[in-house]
Amino acid sequence: MIFGDYIKILRGNRELSLRKLAKKSGIDVANLSRLERNVTPPPQKQKLLENLIKALGLNEQEKQTLLDLSAVENGVYPFDVKEDLKEYPNIPVLLRTINNKKLSEEEIRKLTEKINKEY
């Protein structure tokens, strides 16, 4: 899934028109349309992302997915992960290990569930 597609799905689930979401989020309707069509990259400014989150009324999981998709597509760490890197400098080691082991999405999901369950 990519950012623009996700925004479009969320907007559809909430039965919001493009114009209505643009007005609620303070994002120009043309820019919002370009975002949904994946013509422009996701916003990097936290304020714009927060405006979208508020306008869409996202729950915590939806919010996290939106922030993660935006960060990944922009080639940066999500805001909260950047802060965690300061506190846990071994996170890059964990990421490299996952990459080196060539874990599938399913295996990563299971590993995440195991960590959440055991710790």
C-alpha cells in the first residue's frame, strides 16, 4: 500500500468528498488530489500530516500507518522512530538483522506479535 491509495481508502471509508477533506484538513483540493493519485510525494511536515489525521478522525493504528507510509515514501524515519533511535541505538542492528535474514512480511508480523506478547 502507498500513501495516496491509503488516504483515498480512508476518505472513502468516511464518506468524505475530496473537497470536504481538503476543507477540513486545510490542504488545497488540487494538492490533495495529486496526493491521492500519487503524483506528488506525501507531506513531510508533521503539521500537514496532523491536519490530515485530525480531518480523517484516525484511530491510533490508522494514524501510525499513515505516518509510516509517509516516512517510508519520503525515505526518512517516522517521527517517533527518530526519537527512539536516540534512546535505543541498537535499532539499526535489529533492522539489519531482519534484512540480512530476508524475513518476509509475514515473518516480520509474527516477530512483532511475539515481541508484543513476551515483553
